[in-house]
Amino acid sequence: MSGMEMMALQGASGLMKIQAAKSQAKGLAAQATFARTQARSEALKYKQQGVQVLDNILRSQASINARAAAGGISAASGSAKFLATMALAKGAGEYYTTREGQIIQTRTGEMKAGEYMREAKAGMRNAIMGAAIGMGMQGYNQGMLGSAPSQGATVALY
């Protein structure tokens, strides 16, 4: 096989590797998008839990106020105020836990997506470098072999 044919084969091989890397990169990009979407979905669940916690706080506050008023006690003082404060503190703790869960889910999804995208970029970079190195090595090997003498050349024998 001639040197030009070998270079052409090496070039075709390099292009095929690059195309395969592009295909893999598209798949990894799709996985990154899915990871982000999945994280947002999980974060929304935490957000919904947070809304439920806030609703529970409001219900507890209303219930405490109603019981205090029904008993003729001021809701702004004494044991009614203490119960309202405790209910609010417990609810606030639960609410902040749901907010932290939401943040953790979102950041985890972004980290996974980033990993997929870095992997895709590395695969493309490796394929391009491999193709370039392959072409360079083929060119170097061709240069080391030399070329056939031209038709008009004469060989002197001594």
C-alpha cells in the first residue's frame, strides 16, 4: 500500500474516531440535561414540602389563637404565646430543612451535569488529539521510509 493510501486510511480512521466521540458527547450532554431536570424535579418536591410546612405553621397558629380566645385567654401572652412560639420554632426548623434539601438536590444535579459535560469535552479532546497524533506518526513513518526513486533517476554502480 502506498504512503498516500496509508495517510488516507489514517485520516479516515481519525475522522471516524472524532465522529464516535461527537456521538458520545451528544449522549453525555443528554444525560447532563436529564440530571439537571431530575434535580429540579426533586427540588420541587422539597419546595412543596416547604409550602406544606408553612401551611401547618399557619394552621397551628390559628388553632392556638382560637383555643386561647375560646377560653378567654389572650393569645399574645402566657401559655398561648409560648405554644405559638414553640409551634413557630418547630415549623421554622422543618421549613429550613426542606430548603436545604432543595438546595442540595439542585447542586447535586448541577454537579452531575458538569461531570457529564467534562467527560464529553475530554472525549472530544482525546479523539482529536488521537487523530492528530495518528496522522503525525503516519507522516513520520512515511518520511523515515523515504520514497521510491523517480523514473528518470539513474543509479551509479561503482
